[in-house]
Amino acid sequence: MAQTATVTSIADLVQRIRESAAPGVAPEPGRVRDILEEALATTGDWIDPAYQRLGDGEYALYPVYRAEDGRCSILVVVLRPGTPLPVHNHGSWAVIGVYKGREHETWYRRVDDGTVAGRARLEVEQTFVNERGTAGVVPDGRIHTVEAMDGAPAVSIHVYGTDIVTQQRSEFDLHAGTERVFRPPFAEV
């Protein structure tokens, strides 16, 4: 059985993801998922506690890496239990790995044709539970939301095939049937 190298920090994880792709090429989501799962199998608390604070908001988004060419970025995300993230898209693929806690994720399908600006009709396509130590790919174009489960905060690592801080994204209101620009607040350490 092959021995998995221990991840010691976010910087170590960033380096492994950067090394997984040729220069000038975005990492491949399946390879990123494998690297993230290996990292999540590492015992101990290797994410700096400063990136695990929730603060006063419903969630905290910590940018820990942004490639100069905009082809990759990484966030540490902290979710307050019982408060889902807004329903949103990414404008890119994403790989999400659960570091602490458990997350309930819901994927949506758009059922209108998208021709009316500011309007969107969505229906639930799939729901599932993301356990601690698991990582999954969210395909480009997917609309989803996540929330912490079990009455405890969840901490996860999100890797994107774009600079998620500057990426044009949408937020969807299921009840009003609307779509608007999504500009979430990013936290600083």
C-alpha cells in the first residue's frame, strides 16, 4: 500500500495543487480532488486557526491562494450551522473538501431559458451530505448551496479553476425567482 505524504499547512496544499499542472495551465479538477482527499486524510489540525474563525457573519470566506494568471484560487470557508450559503454559481469548476464538520449540499437545475434578465426558475436536482474528509467536484455551470450540519460550524477547502474573488457570478432567490450579481464578502486574517 502506498504511503500518503502528510500535509502540514495550507501553503503545502497550495504547492501540491500548483505542481499538479503544467505552467500556464489550470489544474485538472479530478487531480485536484485526489490531492485534496489526500490532504484531508492527514491527521492533526493543519489549517491555521485564524482561517477557521467564523466571526459575526453567517459565513466566512478566506482567500488563501490566487494564481497570478487567474487560473486557480483557493478559499477556506467556514459555515455557521443552520444558515445556508446563498444559492449561487461559480463561473468555473470547483472542488470542495470538508476539513471539519459535515455539510448538506443541494444542486439545482435551471428550468427557464435564461432569456429574461434578472429572472431564474430553479428546481432541486440533487441533495447529499459531504462528510469530513471527503472531496467532490462541482462542475462548471452548476448552481448550488451548502450549509453546516449537526449544530456545529463546518470548515471546508474550496479550489476553483478561476480567480473566484474577481469571477462574475450569480446569486439566485428561489422564492422570488430572481438572479443577481453575487459579490460575497471575503474575510481577511
